[in-house]
Amino acid sequence: MKYANVIVDISHEKVDRIFQYRVPEALEERLEVGMQAEVPFGAGNRLRKACVVGFAASPDYPPEKIKEIHGIVEGSVKAEEQLIALAAWMRETCGSTMNQALKTVLPVRQRTRQKLSRTLTCNLSEEEGRKLLKEYERKHWQAKARLLDALLRYGPLDQQRALRELNLSAAVIHGLERENVLRVETKTLYRNPFEGHFTQKKREMLLNREQTAAVEEIWKDYAEGIRKTYLLHGVTGSGKTEVYMELIARVIREGKQAIVLIPEIALTFQTVMRFYERFGERVSVMHSRLSDGERYDQYQRAENGEIDVMIGPRSALFAPFSRIGFIIMDEEHEGSYKSETVPRYHARDAARFRAKLCGASVILGSATPSVDSYDRARSGQYGLCRLSGRFGDAKLPRVCIVDLRVELKEGNRGIFSRRLKAAMEERLQNGQQTMLFLNRRGLSGFVSCRSCGTAIRCPHCDVTLSLHSDGRLRCHYCGYETAMPSLCPSCGSRYISGFRAGTQQIEREVKKHFPQARVLRMDYDTTRTKESYEQILTAFGKGEADVLVGTQMIVKGHDFPNVTLVGVLAADISLYASDYRASERTFQLLTQAVGRAGRGDKAGEAVIQTYVPDHYSIQTAARQDYEGFYSQEILYRRMLGYPPAAFLLGIYLSGPEEAFLLEQAERLGDIIRRFRVAGLTVIGPAAAALSRKSDMYRAVIYLKHTEEAALLGARKQIEQVLEQETVWQKIYLQFDYNPLNAY
């Protein structure tokens, strides 16, 4: 008798454990670890899906109490054992249920209908075919005659084309197949999201001295069996991608595979193009914008060993590779690598754990590493490789900081400083391109009354509404919308308008001041369709626009040789966020933005417009001085006890009744303070930064400690408290280790 250990597909703490079922004799040879089975569950024996995570020869419970597996879920995708282990790690470290973790590591859970190609091939010799053709013509079997004649004339035919162009029915083909006149050869066609876009280019890649040194340092360890994490710290345009590709080429020759993580879907097209040119069709991609069929096909190709390199955002980390050599995480500092849904894992930590499981090395690359990663590299936990100069003859751009306070005093009330306008005019005259970056989206950030100061807010969420070009006010959290009022709803004043500093307004201003300019805009609103990223970036790359206006997505990793000017508008907005990482994010954002200029053979320039020109994050970004920024930022972190000087655990609570929620949050805070954990600091509870979302009130408690294990222990004690009282079932609670974004 064989027993299966399963995780039932119910994301609830009460059933977050392994259940055991008897395997029927008919399934003993078919059922494997990772498969989805149907099992009777609960008092009513309702059939539920469950993931098989192991087997046992003897039962853990009395045999008479163990139910039997009903069957295998047809069409389900089998999970790799390595991914099941990764899910178990997520459950343990991120505070989720095992079912939630399994759903995270399985980006493809259901098979989709295969796309098939059917080819008709003649089984007869030329002489036999001509003889039979005359017989068909004599008997006036015209359809059979047309098909046989085409096969004899042109050779193998695509079935769909033959049906269409020869005006045939499927019955004709089946008839000739039964007569053994032809055979139908079926081949599976993979739905390729980049089919026809790229061609492989066989060319030698020449690395400079610094790139070669980085490759050899990492490869020497790899060849000696040393597996660890490396931080590749290179200035913008230093050629980090070339280092990645050389290491991947070497590991492929060893019969291994590589995963390349990128922070944004917007970077996929350009990244895949560069890797495809080097490695050809054995490169693929996985991300949420693919169709179900495309995603399933790429998953199948990876599982079948037909891919050497998988590229994509966080979900690409869960590609079903069995021979991973390197996991590469480009732009490792980006916040998009942290999941904002349960389980709230960081791709960097998950990559390190998966690398440990499969004996791979991890490479983290960035021009502006996270303070956490750089601190680990300086302390020796990571290997550190540096690229201090730009690749080839390209030079870092010259940077000008414009004080907007001075501009205002001297009468310039427009969006563009005089320096930026002059620089844009010069680029237009010289046939060069400009990128304008703004950390906003929509027509305006908010609508307010200039008489009484009232801002128009969402009735369901604690945020202001944004005005869009169709005259509607929208909430970017819950989707609520209403018409733009003509009078203030609070005081009745007619002096109500939007704070006009959105990307749409920037686009209008560019067209107003430079009517000859061809302008493209790239933000959330213009990139909602599957092909929108590719279309905008391709058009700009081909020189079909002079100016690209956009939000953060335009300053992350893009490489346009003809861009010689970058304008950063309202550079200091991100400094005012209620987040201890505000200075770090501002520095990273500005450094990455500045780095988009002058990446070709033409000199680049960046203009940073700000109201706080003396802030250290702005000054060091202008100098591209990461060491200078880090030395000041780490002092601040150590003084206040923030990561990486200490570890932080966010406890997020939400519920429909505000008073009850805050009462229970206070009670939980008091309970935690009574835990016997030396050195544990409890902050809060307090209302969350977004205190109400979709009619759910939100509160937060933060725990700090210098030892990560202490926070893990505290979390387990909290979970025990929640299990002991039914009152906690009225509150939704989540954990977040070292949170990157305010709750």
C-alpha cells in the first residue's frame, strides 16, 4: 500500500498542513510528486484539488481513517520537486500558507490546447502517383485528383493551406490516408511571442579589461565548484549585460542553463533581442503579459530542455529548469523584485535559495545597488566585482542641477527651466533625441480648491482622485470614478483645478513649446496592451520620435544611442515619501535617469530640476558617486536601526470596522511587547499610510531586531496567538520582512 502526502488547494491557516491519502492501485505507477490530484475533503467529502508533495510506505494515521485519492487532475501541470522545496521555504520565511506559496512558484498550472502543424506527404512514387491520378480523373473524383496532383507537383503540403487553396474537405484527406496514398505528419508548434522579431548574429564579443576581470573572477570560482552570490557594481553603460552573456555562454557549454531576471516587462523586448542575437532560439521569456498558450508553451520548452536561457520578471525565477548554472538579477535594486501580495517574498532571497537547491551561483547587477546588497558585499557575504567606466568610447554625461526656486524668483513659472528648454532646442536642431522623466502618471496628481484647500478624495480609499484627459476623476486603487466638479464641494468656490504635473501635461507642454517635435509618451496609461511596450520602444529606437516623455519605466535599463539629453522634472518628489528608503530611491532614480544619456558615441547631458539642490542624494546622483551616497546613507540607517543595520518585520492588519481593527491592533501590540525576545523593538500600531482601501481599514505594526532569527521566532509566536482565539478570524493579517513599500 502506498500513501500520498498532499497540500489541499485551500489558502487558509486551519488547513495549512500536510494531509495523507491512500493511493489506489490503478494510480500507483502514474502518480508522481508535483502532480495535482483530486481528493475527498471535509465532512461532505467534496472533491478538492491537491498538490502531491511526497509519498510514504506506511500511514501516519490509523489506516481506517485515511481516505483514498479520487484521481489525477487531467490537464494539470506537474510541479518540479525543486519548486515544491522553494514553496516550503517561502511558507517558512514569508508567513504564507503552503498553498499560497505553491501557487506562486507555479506560474503555469493548467495545460492549454496545443498548436499543431499537420503536413501532407505522398507515399507513392512518381510513376505510381501519375497512374493513380489518371484513375481518379477517369472516375471524376475531382477533389482527390486535385490533392494528389498538388502533392506530385509541389511535394509535402501544409494541411490547412491545402484545405483552403484546393477547396477540399477533411474527408478527402482522411480517404487518401486510409488508402495509404498519403500520410499526415503532425508536429507541435510552440507559440513564440517573439517569432519573426529577431535574428541570431554570430559575432565575437570583445570585452574590455574590467569586464574580462569580472568574468574571470566569477568563472574561476565556478570552475572550482564554489557557488556563491556576487554583486556586479558597474556604472550606467559599463557593459554589465556583456558580462552576463559571456558567463552564460560558458555555462551553456557545460550543459547548464541560466535564468535572467529583469525588473520590468518594459525591458523584456530589448533584453530578449540582445540575448537572442547571441544565443538564438534557445532563449525564451516568461511574464504576465503572455497569453495562456504562449506561457504554457514556453513552460513546456523549458521543461523539455529546449531552452538554455529564460528571461523575465519575478515569475521567470520559477522556470522548470533542472540544470541551472547561473541566476542573474539585473537592476537588483528595483523595488519590483519584491512581491506586494502574499507570500511577500523578495526575488533576490528566493533566487539565492533556489541556487542553493540546484548548485548554482547568483549574480546581482546594478549601477545603483540596494544599500542592503552593497553592505553585504562590503562585509564579504557577497563577492564584489566593479565596472568603473562606460563600455567602448562612451563617456558619462555632464549633469546640471537647476534650482527651481531661482527659476521662480526670476519669473519662470513654466514646467521647463530655461536651461532645459535651450538644451531641448539644441537636440532638435541636431537631430538627436531627448527623454523627459517625471515620477507621476495621469493628467494631475490631485484636484484641490485654492480657496479652502480641500482636495477631492476617493470615498472608498484614503487617497486623492486623479484628473484624466476625458474630464473624469479616477481612483488608481479601487477604480472609483466621477465627473470633475465645476465648484468646490466643500465651500462652493469656482477656483478648483488640478495640480498639472502629469505626463500628459508634460507631453502637451512639449508640443506647445516645440511644435516641430515628434513626441511619444510611455506611462501606465499608454502601456496597458500586450504589445504597447514594444511598439513605443521600437518606434523611439528607430528615431520615429524626438522626445520620449515617461514615468519610471523609461529610465530602467533602456539603451538608445541617439539620446543625448535627459531632463528630470520635479526630481525631489520622491524625497517626501514617508519611507526610510526615500533618499536611496531618489538617488537610484536620478542616477539611472542620468545614465540614459550619451550611451552611444555622442556626448550626453542631463538636467535635474529640483527645489532641494543641496540634498546629498541629488548631489551624489549628479556626480554618479555611489560610494559618496552610501557612506552618508549607511550612517543614517545605523543611527536609526533600519535595514541593513537591523531587520524589520511589518505586520499588516485590515478589516471592515475601523474601531474594532484599531482595538485589536493595540491589543496585539501589547501581546508582542510581552514576548520574551531580548532586543525586540515594537513600533506602533498605527494607521497605515493608506488607511482605507476598497472600504477596508488598515493598520500596521513594525518589529525591529538585529537578528533575523529573532523576528522569525516572534512571527511564529504571533501565529500561535492568532490560532488560540476566534476573534482574530475577523481580521486579515499579513507579514512582510524588510518591506520596501509603505502599507
